Amino acid sequence: MKMRKVRKDALDLFVAVLPRFGEVLAPVRRGAGWAFAPPRRWSEVDLAYPRTLLPPKKILLPPHERMLRFRKGEGYEDLLAEAGKPVVLFGVHPYDILGISILDRVFGSGRFPDPYYAARRRNTTVVGVDFTPDALHFCPSMNADWVESGFDLFLSDIGDHYLVMVGTSRGDDIVELSGCLLEDITAADVAEYKHRSAQRRASYATEVEIGDLPGILEMEYGSKVWEELGDRCLSCGACTAVCPTCYCFDVYDEDDLAAPTGTRGRTWDSCLFASHARVAGGENFRARRSARVKFRFYHKQRGFVAEYGRPSCVGCGRCSAVCPAGIDIVQVIRAIRDEDGHARAGS
Amino acid sequence: MSETKRILLIDDDTDFRASVRALLEREGYQVLEEPAGDSGLLTARAARPHLILLDIMMRERTEGFFVLQEIRRTPGLADVPVIVSSSLYSEHPFFRVREDAGWMPADLFLPKPLRPQQLLEEVARLLARAPQETAP
């Protein structure tokens, strides 16, 4: 892997050349939080952010997306071109890069890759950056505190500089274009990187054991923890909206009443919504809130492990941060493991 | 009868704006001025100029680059010709990314100090190929 470094006080000039690869979206303050958005000036970019409210999936799988236009008797035309706008995601944390890699597996592999996701992914450049965890991050528990792929460039803080890892040929193109701003790394830079990397790993205040969690979940399908969570959950779906790996969507048609035409689109759905498992005839496989909460945990921590070899959780802490009922995924896992006791689950 | 062309100057240098304004007005252009990127964008959206002359180093060293991106994603402004004029390269000689390497979404880069005749020629050339209807 090619490595260079860039002075922190030259990062504004480095970012200035990125529009060559697409519209730059970076972490900027939005109200009480942070969002990936086009910065209006360099000083708006805040690389010390803890987490954005919405993860990068909002770019790759937009909350609302038009997929095709149809006309009676003529068939349909896809709207893939609308997904073709190049974007540079600047300042993405490792867990969110892993989140993108998980979405890549779901939408980009298998017999039926999703062309809309694939088009956006193809046109998205990812520049990662390391970060200082807060009390809600538990990325190491999900093996998501470091990534070795999924980015075009990755920036690691080594003091006056960022060490720049080049992950793809597109990343190399950026390095080629901005080469005058980049320097060769030294042995002292490597030593500083290793020192800070160890410091960062040691700074996580929250951890949870998931090694045998799929098996424990298998045993605890009837646990009262799920009923207790069902009593508290409001089914608002906030946790699924902010989750970097939740990808459920609903497909809908919008008919033009004045003409035999219409569009087909999709919008984010949530397994916590009462309608999620309702089918024709009115049957609902998960009518109870407790069943829906349990389904989400089982899908992410057990089903996904069986299918893809790892949980579809990256330890970002977003779901715990936004839950209006105070449900905390770490506490739920501890409760189901009997580490905190059922009665304290999520308290 | 052809419409008087509106040119928006976005530059934090008062003397530069005054001299360029005098030069352009003598040629019959209508000139609007703004001293900063955010006010420049507001005026650009309201007045829909036929051409924008944009500085880079204003309150922040790269301010103009961000203004340029915003111009390019704003409906009605995206196709307006933009001339970037800056002393960026002379003030930061370590920055050697060629201005014509395709990373700057401007129509033209002119280093400061500007040569008046060259500016007038380029303004005329870009206005001749610009979209004719930009009324707000």
C-alpha cells in the first residue's frame, strides 16, 4: 500500500483539488450534530467530529430514490443516470467505511446486484480519517475500529501531518494530481503512527463480547429481555434510519393521473415499523413490538453472521445516541449475556 | 437590442474591485461587486450575472474554491462562465497543481496581477459563448 503524508495546514489545498473527482461532502456542523454535506468554506469542515447523524449510506442508498419511469404500452426507462453524479466523501470514519463495505456485499454481490446502488458506489470516492472515540463507540468489539480496504485514501493523524494511505487506483490518481502537497513518510512518522494507533485502541471506554453471541441468541430466543425491550421501544425507526448497515427499503409507484405514465421509487423502511412484516390478507408476522425489536437484533447479530461471517453492526453508537427510549445496544447485549442482569437491559 | 451584460466581481480587495469595475464599465458592462464568498453567492443567485470574476483567497485561503463549487451546483448559475483570478500560485509556490489539470471547475484561470487587455478579451470571448438568457 502506497503511503505519503500531508501537512495539516495544507489540507485545505488538498481538498481544493478533490472536485476533480466529484462533489465534496465533508463533516460539517448541522444544529446539534454533524452531517456529511457540501462545506461552504474550509473552516466549516470539522474532522474532530464524533459521528454524523446519518451515515454515508444516505449517499449510496438515498432515503428516497426514483428508479424508473413507465408508460403504458411502451414499457419503462431506468433512471440510472440520476445515480451517476460523482461524489467525494471526505473524512469518513473507519466504522462507516466498514458499513459501506457491508452494503457493498448486500447490494453489489450475488446473482442480482442492485444497479442503482452500484452506480452510486462506482461514482463515490471515499477519503477516510481516524478519530477519537467517545463513550458510545464500541467499534473494536465489532472489529470495526480499523479498515484495510473500502477507501480510496485514508488519513491518520500523526501530529503536524496526516499519514495518507492509498487504497485504490483512484486514490492514486488523487495523489498524482495533488502530489506537490504530499511528502514521503519517514521512520519517525511510522513510529508516531504506531504510537497513536495503540493510544486510540486503548481509549475505547466501551466494549462488549460478541464472540459467542450468535449461539447465545439461539438459546435466548424466549428471553424476557425481548418483552422488556418491546415495552420500551416506540417503533419510531430512528435506530434503523441512522444505522450505517440497515438497508430495508419499500418500493412504491407514483401514477400520473392525467396520463398513462408514472415513476417507481423506493424509500427507506424499518423492521421496527408495524407495517414491515404485514402481508396481503392482513397477516402480520411481527405484529408485536417485542417481536420487531428481537428481529432487528437477531438479524444484525445472528442472521448476518451466518450469511456474511460477521455482524452487520460496526459499533458506531448512533442507535444508542438517537433512541428516544434510551435503548442501548451494548446494554442489550450485556443483558442477553446475563452480564448486567435482564432487569437492567437498556436502563 | 442586446441586453447589457452583468458581471459580478467577488473579491475582498477593494482597490482591485474598483479598478476592474472602472475597466469593465468603460466597455459598457454592468458591474456588481461583493467582498466575500457568501455575499457573492447571494448576489449571484439574485442578480443572475452573465459572468463572474472570482477571487480565491478571501477571508479564507481557499474560500473561492468552495464558492465555485456552490456556483456549479446552483441551478441557473451552473453554466455561468467563471473566471478565477488569484495570486494563489505566487503566494504559495509549493502549490504546484496545474490550474488546467481539470480540478478547478472554472472556465478560465488568470493569475494576478491581471493584464487589463487580456481580461477584456477573455470576458468578451466567454460572454459570446455564454447562455444568453440569465434573467433572475
